[in-house]
Amino acid sequence: MIVSITFDVEQDCPPYLTTTKGMEEGLPKLLDLLEEKRVKATFFFTAEVAKRFPDLAKRVVDGGHELGSHNYNHERLDKLSRDEGAKAIEKSLKVLREFGDVVSFRAPNLQFPDYYYGVLEKNGVLVDSSRATYKGYGDGVKFFGSVLEVPASTTSSVIRLPWRLQRIIHSRLREPRVYFAHPWEFVSMRKEKIRWDCRFNTGDKAIELLGMLIDHYKSQNAKFLTMREYYPLYGNLKRD
């Protein structure tokens, strides 16, 4: 069984908030939990957040986790021209590669027009995780040119559901099981004026539930992979 834990590292609940409590409080908690559980994860940083919190970006890399790109400043690629989108991706990679090797990408809001695969390929990105099976993408792990698409399995709020409900969902997912969340979910958002699904079970309860998810898969001897580790694993797939 193959499982991946990934995080989209950005300002708090965009576009509703511009605060960074997730970086100040949430991300350190996540890194502590992952160290305790001995699990490596992929962190898709926006370049702007990495610039504002360089010590945290460095801690991710120094902790043996993977640093990926979540674009420059959480720009939605489907709202930009091709040229604007390409420049945002290139700028993000330039900033993030100052912290280490970056070969994985995830588009903000999981909005990723097909023509950007060529932009990723041109810029040395090997793995993308901008598609989602819960949004109807059904092709599974697949090469687009030289870029391997590894889709996300569930929306981030799933890992904050009561455990009895989560277990049913987890049991029905096909492999690889790719989960994602955001650092701000691990800070209490209950009093913020944002969508209800961005508020419930945030904070310490979210940390507890993520720990339960990791323990659940460890009890089944699952293998936890970072995004970059899929590339050699699926290298025998036929490329388009």
C-alpha cells in the first residue's frame, strides 16, 4: 500500500484571509508530528511564503522532507494568460531552488490547464500533483510528456472529519492514496469569517486526526512516499 502526505503551504485560507498563522503556528506543529511519526512528506510552498519564512522552508528541507512549488503567490493558473502563468511558475522555481532541489509542482486550487505540462517539463519539473480524483480525474498516475501526474485522492477537509467517517473513505480510495492539507488547518479557524468547511475541527483536533491517519496506515505496513519518489517507481509507464 502506497500513501503520501502532502501540504499546500500558503497564507491562511486564500482568498479569504491574508494572515499567516498557519506558518507561525501550524507548520512547526506539523513538522514536530512528522518527526515523531518518522514520516516524510511533500510541502508545496508558494515562493512568497518561502521568502517570508525562510527558516521554515529550510527546516522542511533539513528534516528530509520534499520541497515543491505551489506557484509564486498562489496565482490560479486558469485565470492567467499562458505567458503570465509560465512566468509565475518560473519565478517560483527560481526562489524555491535557493533552498534545495525542487522537482514537484501543485497548482493553486488544483486548476491546471494541460498546456502547462510543457512549462513544467521545460523547467525541470518531474512530478505534478495538480489533478484530483475527487474532482473527476480518472486516469490515475500517468505521464504527460516527461512529467508524471500523481493526482490527489481527497479534498483536504477529509482528514478533519470524525475518524469513524474517515475510515470508510480511506478504505474506498485506490492507490496511490495522496492526501493534502494546509498548515492553517492546524490552527483554530473557528472564529474566522470563512466557509464552514474551512473552520470545523481545525487546530489541535486536526493534529490529532492527522496522527491517527498516519498510525492507521502504519498499522497496515503502508509505504509513505514523497512526490519525487514516484518518478522512479513509475518510470516504466508509457509516455504520451
